[in-house]
Amino acid sequence: MKNKTKRSREKKRDRWGNRFALIGVTLVVLSLAVVIGLKSASLKERDLAYQIREENLLAQKAEEEARKEELEERKIYVQTKQYIEEVAKEKLGLVKREEILLKPVQ
């Protein structure tokens, strides 16, 4: 009788031990799943921020390329005779020989 009782207690102890081990493993797996889920959410947020930043940088690049084109056109215009005459008239007050200068009376 003592052997049966002893075996019965050992089986119960083993069952409880197995249950605790199973619960422990389950808790570890669930905690890992939660941590991975949280990390995944933070990575998605960071990815979205990077996508927005990339779009902004691409737009800025397009603006700078358009500005580059304008500057290239300006560079060509600055080298023309028309530009030189314009600057001479506006900034230096010079006129051509055949032009008559009229000043308004104030």
C-alpha cells in the first residue's frame, strides 16, 4: 500500500511539475510574441518616418534640379550683350550714343 501511495504522490508531483514547466514555456513564448509585436510596431513607425523623409528629399532634389536649370539659363543670359546693356543702363546710368535721355521733372 505504501508503494502505491508513494507512486501516486510521485505521479501527482510529476504532473504538477509538467504543468508548471508547460505554463513556464507558454509564458516565455507569449512574452517573446509580445516583445516581437512591439518591436515590429516601432519598426513600422520608423519605416513610415523614413519613407516620408525620402519623399521630402526627393521633392527637394527636384526643386534643386529645377534651380540648377534656372541658374544655367541665367549663366548663359549673363554672357549676352543684351544683359550687359541692361546692367549698364540700370546700375550705371549709361546710354547708347544714339539714345536720348529724358528725365521726368519732379
